[in-house]
Amino acid sequence: MNKENRSLLDIHNKIGRIHIKIDLPYLKKILRKVSSSEIPHRNKNFIEKLGMTINPRTKSCPTMSGWTRGARTIPLGKLIKISKIGNIQWKQIESKIISINSGSRKEGAIKIKFPIKLNKKLGLLVGHILGDGSIDYKYQQVFYSNSNPELLKEFESCMLQLFNIRPRIWMQHTANFEGKTRWERRLNSIEELEKKKNVGLFYPSACGRILNGLFDNFAIGINKEVSLRMMNLNSNFKRGLIRAFYDDEGSIMKNGKCIRLFQDRKDILEAFRIILKEFNIAPGEIKTYIKKDKKRHYFDIHRKSNFIRFKKEIGFTSSKKRNRLNKLCIIKNFKNSK
């Protein structure tokens, strides 16, 4: 499989029931061609090949009639069948897709272009979902929460570039004495965020299905992993992946003079240790501690040479962490600085 991009056909069996809106003149053209009929929705043979039903009264397929009038979207599985029956190149069909949805309704449609480039921007997006984001277990909606406007804007920009959609933005009340929060109000933009408050960015189900389809269900509710598919991708994707995850879960330790990465899942830390070594950055061993009766894990990056390589190859989007990293790169004569 190509390490640089993915077509919709590459992931179609991993994304559930997806509906497609396709260029209407092109759709009518291929339906007439494949059915060898000027009125495809009345062609019994063609209708049965697609596994669809005929209305005995009108002697036609109402669903297909809806397709040709632009009143209905097409299930992805049916579109693939049409391409196979008519021996039509999928690349050609894919270029005519207007939008994708997780159901037949118009709400939540995304205007994604295929093939999807497996680049640094996509790596940033996946890294943030592994960090402070999630993909809902039941509805597969994408969610990202943070109080740093720089990271929120980065996530919003990556989603806009990939899916051509803007989020619903909600601001949280500051946590009460029990540590509980609630949504305070909806914002028009990230610029309206009040200091020291968290914002949640919400995206429709089709986004989550595509992302989990690309990366083998890497984020299902609270269950997250660095999938084998991610581990085998190109360096640019991995640069974005590491950067976003460190922006969310990492820290520059002032006293310890190191870059530290925290995580509940030990296997996720181990995966990042392996990827860092690909950039000739030497991570320390994973260590464990107890916080609020729960096991937490971390590992550090020491030595000035590693800091410099991290700055050059990965970096931070957070200006606060970036400034601290810059200072680590110029400090002289401290322990483990070589």
C-alpha cells in the first residue's frame, strides 16, 4: 500500500455505512452507461445486480430514481458495485465526489478530497487525537479539548484542510471543587476563548470514521493506540505525530533539564520511543509512578545533542514549550549536556 496517500477504496471496508454525494451529470452518465439504458431506474436487470428493489406499481426503483434527481445520496458500497459492473476506474469516480456523510441526511457532510495525503498535517491531527482528543465510541464524532489557542487553532486548521469543515466550539466552565466541569456556552471562534478556560472542538461522525479507517481504529472512546499502520508510515507523518503528542502530553522540565512525555498507556510511550529513535533522538527508559491511586508512566529525553535534534526534526507548536526548548539547546556546562 502507498505510504504517501490513501484512496477511499483503500479504506472502504473499515469505515462502516458511508453515503456519497457525487457530481450529478457524471452520475447520470455512468448509470446510463453501466445499465445500457436511458432510464436506469427502470432497468430490472441492472437494479437486481445492485441488490435493490423495484416498486411493482411504478415498475421502477425509487431509491435509484432519487439518485438521478439528486434527492438521495449513494451508499459507498453501491457506488463500488457500479464501478465494478461497468469496469469504470475508481480514480475517475473518486474525482467526482462532492461530499461524504455517515448517513443519508445532509447534516454532517464533509467535503473531503481523495486520495488523502499521509503528510505532516495528518500526523499533527492524529497526534492531537491521541493526546487531548478522542473519537466517540458510539457515534464516532471527533473531539479535541485544550486551553491553548495555538494548539486549538492548529487542530482546527488541520481538520479544515483535510475535511473542509469547521467545528462546533464550546467553552467549559472552570472545574468546581469536585473537579467536575460543564459546557458554558457556544463560541463563534477560538478567538473568543477566555483565559485559563478549556474549549471543545466537535466534528461530525464521517470525520471519525475516515480517520479510524485510515489508522485501524486507533481511537475508540478512551481506548487509543499507535497502530502498526502509523509505525510504517513516512517520516513527515511521524514528525507531525510526535510534535502534536508532545504539545499535548509532553513537558519541558525546568529543574531536570529534560523533555518529558507522560501517558497512562505504557504501550503508547513505547511506540513513541521507537519512532524517536528513527530521528536519532535517544529516549530514556520508561518509568512508573502512582498519582491519585493510578499508575502513570513517563520517559525523558536528556542531553543537549538530543535537544538540538528534537528542535530540528520535531519542534513544538506551543510557544511556551518552544521557548523552553530553545533555552535547553543553548545551556552550557550542565550534567548530561553533551
